[in-house]
Amino acid sequence: MFLMKDIVRDGNKVLRQQASKVKFPLSEKDQKLAKELMEYLEVSQNPDLCDKYRLRAGVGLAAPQVGVSEMMASVLVPSDNEDEKPLFKDVIINPVIMSNSVQRCALTEGEGCLSVDKDFEGFIHRSARITLKYQDVSGKEHTIRLKNYPAIVCQHEIDHLHGTLFYDHIDKENPFSKKDNDLFVE
């Protein structure tokens, strides 16, 4: 299982690289990576286990964040209701955003990242809706539509696969700028 010591921190060159496409069938090494990326999210979202292992809770973790420059990320966006299934849960491999909305959205609290220890204030404007195409661990292709928070999380993780960090999106001149059609997600 990945621990916080295994998470690559901002400044490491792997976080700024273009990740390599993953080949199928997955190697044993890539199968293990996929399992451990998701396991981190599952454990980190359990308050008792999160404390026990001293983790920072996360909803997404990309392979470059553990030092592997491959197009793979785990995403686990829980429902507001604990009894319901997650809003989105999968390991996304070789993901591509096929289309995105003109309408933008941002998290009211701003974004954070397991690889970035410093706070960056400002809105990260992203597409409110996306159509995402990816392969799962078995190689099956999926095309799904996501909106609001799950869309934000997937865009954040896909950025990692292209060497972009969330704070790169903050307007340096006016970090809290709002546009008329922006949605704000809590």
C-alpha cells in the first residue's frame, strides 16, 4: 500500500513530464500499480485507517504522483450519502477528454493535491461537463459523461498525466476572478 512517503512532491521532474501510454494486457507491475493507486484512495477515505496510516485523504491519485510516468490514475469520488455507491470510481488508463462544455466550474474552496504541500489560493476554472474515454484495468474501453465534482477530479488527474499541476490554472493577476456563467461546486 502506498503511504505519504511514497507520494512524489512538487519539484520532482516526473510531475512535469508527459506520461507514456499504457500497453495492454497490463503487465503484473501495472496491475499492481492500478490496485495500489485505488487502495490508497479507499484507505484514505476511511477516517480510522487514514489516521492509522497518517494519510492525506484523496479522491484521485495519478501514477506520476508515485513516480511512474504512465497514463494511469485512480479516481474515487464518494457520494454525499455514505449508503450510496460512489459518484465515480475506476482506474482510468490512457484517458482522453473527447469533449467538454463551454460552461466552466470551480471548487469554492480551491483545489489541493497530494503532491503539493503548499497552499495555492485562487479558483481553478475547469469544464463543468466532460465526455471521457478511457480503458479500465482489463483493457475495456469506456466513454462516459461526467459533470461538476467528478468532472473536476478527472480533469485534475488527467492534468497530472500531461505534466500540469492544478496551480498552473490559477490566474496570477486575479486569482479569484469569476465569469458570468461559472458554476461553483462545494
